[in-house]
Amino acid sequence: MKTNWNTKNINIRENSFLKLVEKIDKSNNKPTRYKGTIETMLLEFFGKTSKKKYIWKRATFKRLLIHTYNQKCYGLLRDYNSVEVLLHISTFGNRMVNNIENWERKGFDKEEQLRSLIKHSFAIYETPIFLENAFFGVDKKFMLWFIQLGKGKSVKELTQMPIRLTSKMAHEFKNAPNVFEPNQALCFAQALGFGASLKTAKVIGFSKLSNINESEEKFWVTVVQFFAKETTLKATELNQMLDYLAYKLRENKSFSMKSRTQKALLFQANEWQKRVYRDEIGNVLNWQASGIKPLYLEEFENGKPVVYKTVELLNSISLFDEGNVMHYCVAGYDEDCKYNGIAIFSLQKETIGKSITRLATIEIGLKQRQIFEAKAKYNDEPSVKSSELIDLWVKSSKIKPMEEEVYEAFLPDDNVRVDNGVYVADKNYDTVTVIKVVFWILYFIVKALL
């Protein structure tokens, strides 16, 4: 992000800024790069307009600079990114619904000033904030959508609409959450139109499905329709399946979503990722089991038998599976397991009728027979239950627990010793210190008396 705090050589004061704008507007601008000053900033932006083609753009940009100056928006005019927004507004200077000069500043925050100016320039009707945000980006198509909706055009009539929308989808698009980007809002609205729950629609909206490929839109709309009916859709699994579907479509243009299930699709996506991983790493490494006794504990939860166990991971693919589920890079530990005396265990929970749940990944140094690290999903610390299970495993398998970090700053000084487990100051040190203090006190008293 560019900013220009170094503006001492050109101060925005009465007349100097306006004179600079007039001077640059009248000159034959050459491409100029911003160098941290207001002058080079204006030279760069005026250089992106023409005196002969689309002349309203240059004229509108000049009017915006002058009027925002007259409205004392000095912070806005010192900021590169804010002035770039003025340039984006000027691109559509021939589509304005109100005169620039009628706009009045109502605050000191430069982003609020710009948003107010955008709405004043183009919006008669209420428009989504996520389209208003387009003026702070680079995509002119979404800026145009804001202008068209601001003038009362319907969503289905918007220029270069990449997907076909029903009336319900169009309504949902216009009311999509502001956190979305326009393409994400389209995907979100499309999912709702196919009957998705709000939660599922949000997952779909934020997924790779929002990267709309118009040439393949007939296929991807069936994908949105397929996942819209799911109630337990997870973002990471969805993107994993979408990568697989993109691969299958490249492989076979007639590939379709007919007669498929999410469970089967996720399994196929996992197997495909394993093949890709295997191709990337070349040879799959295998290694011998460590001989450490695994944990196996049977309990009852809600009247159902549950098994907690540790499973030793003995090849590159099993490490890949663990990392894929737990969302960290344990796959890179295969050479350590093969050559450097490391063992990796997966702490798992198994319930009848349900898929196995991975609770934590545990790294053990075989030479020390000690736990080096234990992490839950996303590198979080293990839960209380997981920690209790790890402690139980440590005792039953005769391995050392993970050492707690001890920081030097909290260690006792050299003059401190331990008495019955309590840190106390050393008595010899205290005696010497007292003698020295008494000596100097007596010295200064005698000197004062003399």
C-alpha cells in the first residue's frame, strides 16, 4: 500500500495545491512514477488520463481534486490510495447523478469522506456496500455494477453478469453480507437460490466456487446446486473437493455431478491428493515401528462404547493423511522418522458407527524416549481430555513426558539456594553485604564528626 507521509516539500496550503493542479492539468503529462510527494502523485494520476480521449475523466478528476480541497479534505489529498479512489470515480465522470460541487464533507475520516462522495456521485437508490468497496480496488466492472444499481437497474440486467440468476438469487445478491467480494456474493446468492442454509451458503460463497469461469459455468452451477443441499459442509473439505473436480473436468469435459455423493467425492479427492503428493515426493518412505506400547483405552460415553488409542504412523502417506486432517505440515517429518530417530503417533477416538476422530499428533524422540511435541488441529494445544490421555499413555508405555519450558529470567540468582524446596537468599551472602553496609555507614558518620 502506498502512502506519502513525506510531503514537506509541497504543503497543502491556500492556493499552492490549486496552482499545482492547474499546472499539471495544462502540461503534456508523461508517465511518471510516484516518489513520495504530492506533485509526483498528481503527475502519475493525471498521466493516466487523456486530453483527447474520454476527456470527461481528466476533467472530472480535476474537479474532484479542487472540490475536496475546498471542502478541506486535506488528509484525503495527502494519501495516495485515497486520491486513487478519486481517479476511479472520475473514470465514470459521464455517469454521475449529482454535481460534484454539491457534495459537502461531513466528517474528518478520509474513508468516510470517499464513501459519501461515491454515493453522492452515483447512487439514487440504496446499493450494497460490497459493491461500493469496488472503488477501493481495481475491477471496473464491479464499480459499474454499483453505478447501475444506484440508478435503479435490476441485478439481472447488470453488465457482463457471469452467471444466470433467478429472481430469488438476484434478491439475495443485493442483500448479501458486506464482508463478501462481489463474486463471492454471487456464489452465496446462487447457493441460497438452490435452497442452501445460510451457513452452507456462506461456506460456498467463500470457497473457490466464487472464482467463476464463464466458459465452464454450466458445469460449476451444477456443483453449487450439488453442495447447496449439504448441511455439514466444511470449508477445507469443500475446497479439497473443488480442486479434485477441476482436475476431473480438465481430464474429461463431459464429467458431471450426476449420481455422486459428498462422502464418495471426499474420499476420491483424498485419494487424488495422495497420488499428487506421491508424484511430488517421488519414493514413498517407510520405516520400522518404534516398539513403543500404544495406548488403548475403552470407555462409555452416552451409553456407547468409545475407544481412545494411539496409532504410530509408519510411512509418508500416513503422515500426509494426518497433516491433511489436522492442518499442519507433519508430512515433512518422513525423513526424520526414517533416518533421525523420530516417531509420530496419532491420538484417535473411535466410536461405533462414526468416522475416526483425530485428537492430537505426538512427536517422540526415540533416543530419549521422550515426547517432544503434542499438537491438536491447527497447531492448537491438546484439549484437557487429550492431555489426560497422553499422561496415561506416558505412564503405561514408560516414556518421558514433554518438558515444560524453563526461562532463565525466572531462575534464582547465584546467591540463592534451596531450603526444603523453597528458594531463599544465601546467608553467607547476606552477612557479607551487611558488614559492607555497616562499614560505610560508620565511615561517613566518623567523617562527619571530624
